[in-house]
Amino acid sequence: MPSRMVYLSGEYLAEQEAKISIFDSAVMLGDTVTESTRTFRRRPFKLERHIRRLYKSLKVTRIDPGMSPEQMLRTTLDLLERNFPQHEAVESGDSSEDCWIVHNISRGLSIAGADPTRQQGGATVMIFNQPLDLTSWASFYEHGCHAVTAMSRATPSQSLDARIKNRSRLAYTLAEMEVKLVDPLAQGVIVDIQGNIAENKGGNIFAVSEGVLQTPTSANSLAGLSRETVLELADTLGIPTRQTLLQPYDLYTADELFFTSTPYCIMPATQFNGLPVGDGAVGPITQRLLQAWSELVGVDIVKQARNQLPA
């Protein structure tokens, strides 16, 4: 079977041949913006929106990728076509052939010295696809995960605005290590320096209380596109929503709790810091939203993930 291809700064390469310099600002400084998109039935979901957000991050970080958003979109779709050489119809909504579409764009070669913004040449543009492995989350759709607050706090937006989607992930990784001291399968809830709920290591957080779907504002968390999708679906279903400040008390006393992120879409949580959320089962509003998302994309999201588990 031929190797998957990647795009690296103007070239299509077999993924094992793609290399960047150890002096790239991605390595030297973690100076990289990113986007992660997924497909449903081999069709990208909200790819144009992801690229639009990517270019907002590029603007704020003053990285010039050397290509327009339209060129980035065409290149991304071309790479996807190269990595899906056989276009047989996907006959059922439980297809396991979906993939990630990942963009990583760094400032380029970094020059060591007094000015970290100096660089040689242009930006390093990296685009790749990988099979979408859902096995880590598959059991949570039925049983829910254990949401646990990390000891570490979210990076304040005064230092790094959470709306800039970037690859500087050390803070998230350390927070996730902390929650796994409590439960190896725990999924992290990160709070900000005021004690308000912020986000998960790779997603947003929602709580349902008395029929109202609530989520933190983007003042201290990423303005996630999965978050956006849930808010759109809730509006279609007539579920009232609020973007507001939430504290741990609000999660302890919620009727339902879930995370949103690109790969799994919606991940129910049925425990929060060792206590049951609501009656300890995946709630009806969470289930309605999952069903609505499945209908939107023509894929049974839960079944697709379960089908990847060993028989």
C-alpha cells in the first residue's frame, strides 16, 4: 500500500520523508499555530471555517504563511484526494474510514539571539492526514467519562489569548497528567486564575441545568468549532443556551455534563471529581444533541466509534 502523503512548504512528500529543521521555530520556541479538522464519510466538516480561524491566528501571531486562504483550502483538499486514492461509496453511516486533517504552521527557521522574532526564509507550512482513531473515547458515549479538575490553572488570556489555536501544549499536558493521578481514564477540566471553568486540554465544556445548556464564554477558552456546532444544533432543537461564567459548583450540581472536540464531537461525563453528575447516566439532552449531529453529517457518531473497539 502506498504511503500517505503530506504537504510541507510547497511539496507533497511521503510522510516518512517529511522533515523539518531542528532550528525551526516550531521546535525552538513552540511558535506554531494549528487547526484540526475531521471528515465524515470522507467529506471535511467545516473545513472553510477551520481555515478562516487558522488565518485569524496567523494574523494575531504575525505569521505570513505565504499563501492565501483560498490556496490553503485548495492544497488541503488536494492532499486529502491524494490520500483517498480509492473512492468507493461508503455505504453505511458507521464507516471507520474518516480521518484528521491537521494544519501546523510555524514562523520558520529561528535565529538564536536577542530577538526571537527574527527568522530565515518563510513560514513552515505542514498539512497532514491521519486515520481517525476513536478507541480512547468510544466507551464514554454509553457510560460517560470522569471529569476531574486539574491543579494547574489555565494560561490567562492576558498572557496568551485562548482564541489563538496554537501548538504550545505543555500547560495542557501537565494539567492532564495531574487529573490522571486521580483516575487514569479521567478527562481534565481546567479552571482559570479566578476559579472559573475554562476548557479541556483539547475541547470545550458544557453543562445542562434545569433544561438550559450552558458553556463558558470565549474569554477564557477556545472558541471551538465543535462548541459552535453544539450551539447551532441546540438552537435548531429549541434547547435554550447560555454562554456565561461557570464555576466548579455549577458542574457539581448540573443535570448533565459533556465535552466537545473535533474527533469525538460530544463526550458525555457522568462523574465530576468523584461525584455523579445528575443521576449518573448520560442525559437526554446530551443524547439528543449526539443524535442531531449524527443526522447532520450522515454518520452514526457513536456507532462509528464503537465499531473501532476490539470484538
